[in-house]
Amino acid sequence: MEYWIGYVKAGLRKVLIGDWQLWIIYFALTTVGVLSVYSSSYSMAFREMGGNTEHYLGLHLRSIGIGLLGIIFMSRVNYRWLAKSPELALWLGIPLLAYTNLRGESIGEASRWIRILGVSFQTSDLIKFILLVNVAYFLAQKQNMAKEEYSFKSLSKAIGWTAFYCMALVNTGFSTAVLLGMTCFAMFWVGRVPPQFLMKMGGWVSSTLLVMLFSGIVASSFGLKFGRAEVVIDRIESFGKDAFKVKWDINRDGKIGGDISGNSDQRLYSLAAIANGGLKGAGPGHSVHRYKLSESFSDLIFSVIVEEYGVIGAVLVICLYLWLLWKGLKNIQVTYRAFGGLLSIGLTLSITIQAFAHIWVNVGLAPITGQTLPLVSWGGSSFLFTSLMFGVVIAISKGEEDEIRSSSRRKNVKS
């Protein structure tokens, strides 16, 4: 028996290479996801699959299997190949987004998905990964510059591409564009960009988002559909009605915003689920409000977690994301290459910012956004790309460890 245990351990060490803490975070979040998805998809299974409660669990496990292959592959690849001609991917992203808007599959009132060779994926997940790699690459080239050498021209590519893609993603998901802009802004700050250019970057991104939203409002007032302005306004009105006890009427002729009762009810059910959880929770599979939450397996899964596992379970999940963020920050402190450190913090920030945006929505601190809880919500392309991001972060930490060992060996040889 001991022989087989040792054999399994040796096999796992060969497969799961790199920082063991990152692997623990990944498998812990995935485990929480399996338990939560199985419980929260229970009512949908009876409603759409004739009571087959294992159907959606099976689909989620398939996504986990694909994601696991992705993280294992990326953890073994030298992350520095991402810095070879990264700007080409930015240009290729333009026709990809255009195709998504023209021929993409509409889910949640937006064309977000495309199908290639029978496989569907969300374009914004790929665009987000491409942009973060490029921002890390652009900023890494400036790390040896003195503050007085910075100019808007030297940062124009990073600022321009960030503003462009945040603007382009508004049509598929306003909250996705906002969170991506926040992540890039944080990368600029971590990348020691002088405050005056940091503010310019924030101004450019904010302006493009507001212009797109305003354009959608104007188009809707003329009976035209442009972007997701109606959905965004609807959610803002719903949040204002519940959070501030004020029913905002942004569009007085009723063409924008629409019926806000649906979002309002979901928010109230989410808060009721959290209140019912208490300290210890109702127990696995004993959530009551999962039957009322329309997106309990994805956008509102954190509420189900709190109801079933209580405050203790919620704190555990939050700590896992904070642990991931700490690992990303640690990588940038020990990295030999600026690109690796900036990419590590960019990818971990992207995951944790999305996670906390999801949590804020579930606890009633922000309007409903449709953001899933990374590695926990029901799988799909989001799970796959999050796994790939994890794999890159592991590859960066492994690469730095190898660099440190090589440097130590060179010093020993010289001595």
C-alpha cells in the first residue's frame, strides 16, 4: 500500500509542477465549484432535464477536465514565448470581435459566443487574455526608464489598445469592459507609471466607456438598438430602487430601462439566501433560495455558497482569492524579468477583481453584472481561460525558481 501511495505522489509531482500553493488554490476553488454547481443546478435539472440532476454536473466536470488539461499544458510552457510578437494578436482580435458582433450566438441579450470547429467560446475571455499579455509587455519595456523620460507617446500603445478594447467589449458586456479597464489601470499603477499618465489612462478608458453607453442611450431614444445600454440602465435603476429606495427614471419615455422587477427580485432573493445561511450555513444541498434564483449556478452562486456553508464558507472562498492575489504580488517581487512579474500580477488581478465583483453583486453592494465566480460557477470558456491564466502564473513562478537555481549554480562555479 505504501508503495502505491509513493508511486501516486511521484506521479503527481511530475504532472503538477510549479508552485504547490497555486495548485492548492486551484483545486480548492474547483472543489467548491463542483459542490455548489451540483446543488444550485438542482432546480434547473428538474425544469429542463426531467429530473436528471447529474446532467449539469456532468457538463461541469467535463469543463473541469478540459480546464485541467489547459492548466497542465500552460504550466509546462515557457511563458516568455508570449512576448514574441504579442501585438499581432491584438490586430487579429479586431476581426474576431467584428465576427462575434455580426455572426455570434446571442446569450443574455448580447452576441458573446462564436463557434469554431464545433466548439463555442466567449470572445471576451480570449480578448481579455490577449490584452493583459500586451499591457504587461508594453509596460515591461518601460521599467528601465526614469520618471522624467515618460511621455504620452511612449505609453500611447498601451493606453490606446486598452481604451479600444474596453470600448469594443461594451457591446458584449459592459461590466466585462469596466473590469478589464480596472485591471489594466492596476497594472499601470504596479508598473510604476507616473501619476499624471496614470490619470490620463484612466480618463481615456472611462471616456470611451461613457461615450459608448451614451451612444446606446441616444440610439434607444430613436428606437434603435446599439450596444447594451438598455440592460445597463435597467440594472442601475434596479440597484437604485433597492439600495437607495429611489426609483430612478433615467429615460422618462420608458424606452430605456424597462421592467426592473426581475433584477430587483433576484437581488432580494440573493440577500435572503445570505441571511438564511448564518454562521454555519444550512448544509450542503439544503439551500432554499436556489429554486428562486434564476442564475444560482453562475451569476449568483456565491449566495448559494453562503446559504449552504454560512459565513465560514464565504470567508474560506474569499481567503482563497486573496491568497491567489498575494501569490501574484509575490511573483512580481522575486521575478528576474519585468514581463513575467507584470503578467503574473495582471492575470491574478483579473481573476480576483472578477471574483470580488461577483461577491459585491451577491451581497447587494453593486448592480447585477452577470459576472461569474472564477473556477466556481458553472464551467465553459470562462473556466477554460481562467485555468489557462492559472497555468501561466504557475509557469512564471516555476520559471523564476529555475532562474534562481541557475543563478546560484553560476555563482558556485565562479567561486
